[in-house]
Amino acid sequence: MEIIEQFVLGKSGHPHLCEDAIVVTDSHAAVIDGATDVSGRSFHGRSGGWWAMDACRDALGRLPGDVGVHTALEALTAELAARAEPGHTAASVTVYSRARREIWQIGDVGFAYRGLPAEIGRPRKLVDRVATSFRVAVLAAEAAAGRISLDRVVDDDPGRLAARALVSRQSAFRNKVGLYGYAAVDGHPVPASLLVVHRVPDGIDELVIGSDGYPQLGATLAESESELARLLAKDPWCVAELAGTKAVRPGQVSFDDRAYLRLGLLSL
């Protein structure tokens, strides 16, 4: 296993505010996406998303090479629970196990390799899709009424404010089995039914793992960055091809933090 390319950039452009991270050891490779806390709470001067990301990063760095997904997840969960009250911070994590040739997906950090349909490696939880549709509809109504112009993004996003009613409550579904349930490392146990364990076929020699700051995971970093730049220029409000729960705010370089890892999968 070798690193071919890796890149991390926060949406603000300031590294110390970025809640995404990459971890690569002799045995595991992972991308971590700390969840943005809309409440604005901080832990020891850091955001909740950064705190969750850092706990997962440290736990992954200590994992033995032969562990399975459940043991690994228990280690991440315990590390975060030791640092913050369970449920107050969270992170999505996708891990590649070299020994098992498996991908472990806890949340919505995506993965891709040659021949894999995009919808398999890039899940999007239902509650996010609902919030996105509502935000986009609110913005369309505001534009139709002449109260905003979609030609220029402003700091006061009425769609984001409206969708916040759901976004601020969605953590109630985290690690709960049900229609809106989704997985994340948050200090609570993660139901097995919400985990994804994906075996990488033997003929695959490259794997990409990337956070949802990339709308599409290309075969290369340049391809992924180029597509992101094209869509940001075309849809800065994030209401069309980049439809999401938030836009690119003034002063930001993107709508979300992003991390990209391209691995060469060498035989053991």
C-alpha cells in the first residue's frame, strides 16, 4: 500500500480550522470528516468537528494491523467518548484495511475504484437529501419573489436559515436504526446494520477515498479538483449540481472542507 496522492483543504482556507484529515499507517488508510456543529459549541478552544476528527485520527494511528471492523470501531468510539460527552461531537470515517483488503465506511466519506458505480461508494443520508430539497425550494421562492439574486452569494442565506430547523435536529437520528438513521463515530455504539464493509476485488490496484467536500471522486486529484472548481464557478449557491444544505459563503474557498487520498494497493 502506497500513497500516490493526498490533499486536505478547509473551506475557509485556514488549515487550523479544517475538520477533515487523512491517516495512513502500515496497516490502514483513512479519511476522516469531522461533523460541523451548527450550535457553535467548542471543546478546549476547538470546534466539535475538529475534536471528533482528532480523536479518530489518534485512534486509527494505534490500530493493530489484523483488527476487524468492529474492534476498530470500538477503539474509535472509546477514544472519542474519553475526550467528550458521547453524542456531542461526531465524525464520518472511511478506512481501508490492508490485511483484510476491506473498506469500512462509517458515515458518508466516499470511496471509488475502477468499475465501481458511483452510487455505491458515495452514500448520502436521507435526512441530508430532505434538508437540501427544502433549502433549494426556499431559495427558489425567495428568488422568484425578488428578495434575493442567485447571481451573487451573500452571507445571509435564507435557505440555510430555514433548513437549519432540520439540520440542527438531525443528530437525533445518528446511530439510530430507522428511516432517517445514519452512522457516525460519536462516542455511542454504532449499530452493525448502519456499517458498510466492502471487499475490494483482487484485480483492483488503486483506491480513492475522499470526503464529501468533493462532489465527485475522480481517478486523480487533478480531475477531482478540476470538477469541483467547475461546479463552484457554475453553482456557488449550491442549488443545482452542487445542491446541498449550505452555499459557499463570502471569504470561503468552497462549501465544505475536503480531503482526497489516492492509494496504490500493493500485494502483501
